[in-house]
Amino acid sequence: MRLTRAEVEKHNNKESCWVTIHGSVYDVTDFVNAHPGGPNVILRCAGKDATKEFDSVHELEILTQSLAPSALRGHIEPGTLEKSNDIHEMNSPNKDASLPPPLSSFLNLHDFEIVAQKYLPPNAWAYYASGAEDEISKRQNSKAFQKVSLRPRILRSIPTVDTTTNILGKQVSLPVYMSAVGIAKLAHSDGERALAAAAGKEGLAQVLANGANNVIESVMDAKTSPEQPIFQQLYVNRDITKSEDVVRRAERAGVSAIWITVDSPVVGKREMDERFNLQVEARDDPSRKGQGVAKTMASFISPFIDWDILSWLRGLTKLPIVIKGIQCVEDAVRAYHSGVQGIVLSNHGGRSQDTAQAPLLTLLEIRRYAPFLIDSKMQIFIDGGIRRGTDVLKAVALGATAVGLGRPTLYSLAAGYGEQGARRAIEILRQEIESNMIFLGVRNLKELGPHLLNTARLERDVVGSVKFIGSFYAFILTRNDRVRLTVVARSNYDTVKKDGIFLDSGNHGQHRFRPHQALVMKSLDEVSGPFDYVVCAHKAIDQEAVVARLQPAVNEKTTIVIIQNGVGNEEPFRNTFPKSSIITCVTWVGATQTSPGTVKHTKSEDMQIGLFPNVSVDETLERARLNTFASLLEGGGTKFQVLEDMQRQRWEKVVWNAAWNPITTLTLLDTQSWLHSSKDATPLTRRLMREVIDVGRRCGVPLEYGLVDELMDRINSLPGVGSSMQTDYKNGRPMEVDVILGFPARKAKEFGMETPVLDTIHALVRAVDGRVRAAL
């Protein structure tokens, strides 16, 4: 049916809205409110020719998918209708822009961003470049990489390097993939098809955005080979059936995995994007509030999903599942236990919650608190702020499988470059990766590791690096009605005084327990006693000073409980309190503070306890005091054993600690990197352990050399790990040198023993500890 201009132009409002696209006239009245980009985009075109606006973000196939056949009202001669001038202005490049520079002049990814800002349509730049609120997270994403320094190795003879890796079973040429980016046609008319073609020719994987302009079948047609990996991003729709359709359609089209995005349950306050659209919309309606492309595009996302959504998705598809948006180690561990094949450490490019920590910090959290994830079958990806080949190598060295590029891929399409621009960006990154691998002295990605990095500046920002075993046992003791607990909360006094301590335990669940306010002390100087039991679970540093300050809390009826690493811990207490009983403990509890007053406890939970006998106290009385404390632990529901020979337990643990704590601190390597660093590493470690065993034997502790084999077997069964001493050093804190190395070294001298390895290691660590203390 042939329509006239007058017939179309009168349908120019929300009650009756017609638009023309390539000469075909559509009645979109019933679709206006359902449009993913919001109704205003369509209403500005009501009664007009919307062809240019439509082509800038859509393919023609979307019409048959979104509109009923009855929506087609007829045809009109092209050029007959008025075009929307506002829309053309929004989608036109800067009118003052000169011809874009040749791609050969681009030297880095920053160059693409500079050119994109000049040539992209203003609405596209506002959408692509905007971050949330003050854009702190957006900036910190890049700055996190700048806080990590490289430690190059020389004279390695590296003629060529191998940059290939495996992503979800698919071979790729670089540890880099194209992240899901929406509305790519704002940058270039070929949109996601251009990215797919570039990715295929350069051997990269691509994640196709849930809000892609090109339909998935069209993008799959742009692949350069059947094996080229394309993954489908999924936002869970408020209408779950629409998400089911997305997954099934993607599976039919041949995608290789589903990447479910969970870091934007609501849309971040992206003020650049909102401000631009407010300026345009205010011309139509001065009372209208700014919303932005992002907010209107994401209005369909469901904020009501939880971890059960993974079961729903797993029941829908057999494809690998990757969960995008992990921002803390706790969620990374939970994702692992949920059985996903991969996780993406991401704060949505700083576009969701401002001041959310940088993904590289989350990767460091994982290395510190859940290092088993690094070598698990679950792959770890990371995005946000990556602009250099060195950024890629730093992420891989810390345990990432690959990194994602989002904004840079969009910027590379701008100014008419399209596929060739994207390929030039990848070529630049490839050259940087290859040259910096040679600088580092590695032939392939598997040779990268944390031993090639200095992360000290960034490590300071990692949360909860101090053990909080005392908080765990405070909780255990408060589960007994007969216990009246006094807590010394030095660093967290205000929080604990007001809100108590929140324990999130893998074995006991979540609990908030509150000591009586009058019994929360800020320092030992405020403590007055005496008490029945004084439990010392602090780090064994400056023991004499701690003991001296405890004197008002202790008398001859007080039992002192020592829960610390090391040997010789009891001597300062015995010398100062000769008439008190001492219960000595070795614990295997994993507890860290994740925020003031909040303690995370893993499933690691065991303890051995026993008397440090006092000949001046009646043996029956000492036994009764031990049994009473044991009954409190039993009443609290924790795992423990009462042993007669606790000194053997302490010495066996110190043989372990005396090796791994100082070696990882002095080398700044993890255990596996140290053992594989040279043929001398393992023999040296074994000699150190044997020397400590020899000292323990002279102290009357029945230790066997077979312990060395047991401990070496144990460390070789674990992935490379650091130590609490290494963590203290990196964070500028004094270290437990004396009880781990100092006591055995002093005893060796008393006995006239030759312990050359122990003496050397002890001297070196004392020097390092002295430097740390001098800086405080």
C-alpha cells in the first residue's frame, strides 16, 4: 500500500506512532514502551524517516524479530519524509574533525582512544567512555597495573616466544579476548561483525554482548573459520523466558560458551552518559530527567537473581559456563564450588559501583587466600584498565588465563577503521607482549609467574592480611554460658565496642557475638584482673613487652593459654609468672579479617593443647586447669586434642615454619617457584630442616629425620604458596623472627652446635626485619 507524507506525519505521538525505515512504514505504537533503548528514541522519530537512526544501531533482521507482520502499514517514496535532525546530530562525528590519521601512525592503544574521542558521534563517546559517579574505579583499574613492577631476567637467549594459550578448550594466539561490548554499530556500521572478522584473522576469542547490534547469526557468519571461538554474554532478563530464548538461540548458532554477567544488577550512575542524553531530551520535554543510553538499554536486567541462577542455566545448556563480575575472593571460591568453568574478575570497567576495587586486587586476594584456584580446572579471566602488553603479562603471571579488552576494541572501530582498526590494535598489543616476554626471559606463557613481579605497592591494598585466630577462639569461648569474656581489640576497638565481632565461618555459619561493652579494651594497659584464663593469640613479636603489660591481669591462680607459632614462646611467661600454669597450643585455623570487626573463617580447624609443666604447681591442680579449658573448647564445638607431649607438636611445626617463612620472605617467591629455581634449592631446604631437628633433639624433643620427608611431600602436594612472614614483610609489618628462627639459633649456640644454614638464614631475616621496624 502506497502512503502519502501527510498520512504518515500525523502519527507522531505515543498514542499513534509510525516510523519509516528504508521506505517501509511501521506502526510501532505497541512497541514504544518495550523498546530496549527506551521510548524516547522512537518518539523522536515519530512520523518521520528513521532510516539513518535505525541503521546506526540495528540490522534489518531485527524488525521481523521485534514486530508483528501487521505492524507494516505500507510504503512511501524514500526522501519524502522529514528526517530527525536531532538524531542526525547525535550520531554524526564531530564536524570539525579532519581526516583520520593512517593506521600505520598508531603506536599504542591510547592513540585509538584519542582519535575515537575526536571522531565518534557525541552520544557514542558518552556511552563508551563513561564510568560510574566520580570514575574512581575506572581510573584505579589502570593504576593497579602501574603499581606492579616487572623483574626482568637477563642473558636467557630467547630467539622466539610462544604466546598461544587455551580458553575453555579453544586454542587462541594471545592470552587476550574481546570482551562483550554493546552497541558497537555506534562506532562503525559493521559493528560486532567487524570485531568477529578481526578476532578470527588474529586468532582471538570474542564474547558477543547480550545487547549486540548485529544478530548472532550475522556475527557467526563473519567468522573466518569454523573453529573460531565466539561466546555469548547473558544478562538475566526480568522475563526469564527471554533469557531462555537467548541461550537456546546462541546454542543453535554455534557459540562455544555462555558468559553470565552479574556485576550490574542495577545500572551504575554514569553521569557523562546521562548528562548528554539529558541535554537532548530536555529540548523535547524540559521536565524530563536524564537517563542515558546505558540505563535505558539495561532496564530489562533482573536485579533479583542469586546463586541458584547457575542451576537454572546449567539445566538449560551443556555449554561451558563463565560467571562475569567476581569482585572478591569469597565469591571466587563460591563460584568454584558451584562448578562453573570460568570466572571473570571485573568491576564492569568501573561503570557499575564506583570505588569498587580493581580486578587486579581481586586476583591478588585469590593468590593470598585461595591459591588453589590458580591451578584448578576453573579458568580465571580479568578485564578492566588493560592497555599495554605489560598489563597482560602481569595478569597472566599472577594466575589469569587471559585478559579481556572492552573499550579499546570499540575505539579501534571508530573513524571508519572498522575491522582493520581492530586488527591494528591487536597487532600493537601482540608486539608489546612478545617483546616484553623476551625482556622477562620467558619463552612461553607457562614460564610466567609471580617471581617475575614486584607487587609490594599493590599488596598494601589487599584486604585482611592479618590472621585473626583470637577472634575465632573468642567466639568458641563465648558459646559457654559460664564464660565472661574480656576482649582486647587494639586496631578495631570502636567497631568491636559498638557492634561486636561478626564471624563468617565455613564450619559454624555466621554469628555476631558481643562481649559486654565494659569488657572491650583498647590496649593491655586498660586490663585489670586477675583472670582465671588469659588467652594470648597475638603474633609472637616482642613477647617480653607483652608479658610485662599483662602483669595486672595475672596472679598465681591464672592459667595462661598460648596460641602462637614458634618454639620458646612459653619462656617469657614462665620467667615473669613462675607460679602460674601455662597451656601451650598449636592451631591450624585459617581466619582473616575482611573488614573491621568482620572475620572470615575457612573450614581449616584443628588444635592440639597440653601443659607446659610447672614444677612449682601441684600436678593435680594443673591437670584440672587443663581439663577445665578443654571443656570450654568442647562446649564451643571446636575440634582439638589434648596431648602430653606438646613440645614435639611445636617443634614439628617450627621445622616447617623455619624453612618456608624465611625462604619465601627473602626470595619473594612462592614455595614451588623456590624449589624449582635451581638444583640447590631442595637440598638447602632439607639441610635447614635437619638442623632445626638437631636443635630440637638436643632440647629433649624426640624428632626423627623422617619428618623432613613428610614435610617435603606435603609441600610438593600443594600449589606454590607464600607465608605469613612474607605477607608481613610486604605490608611493612614486624615479623615473627625470634620464635621461629631466633630460639633454635640461640639454643644451638648454647649447645655449641654447628648450624650454618640456620645461622645464615636467621641473620638475613633479622636484617630484613630490622629494616621494616626502622621504617615504622
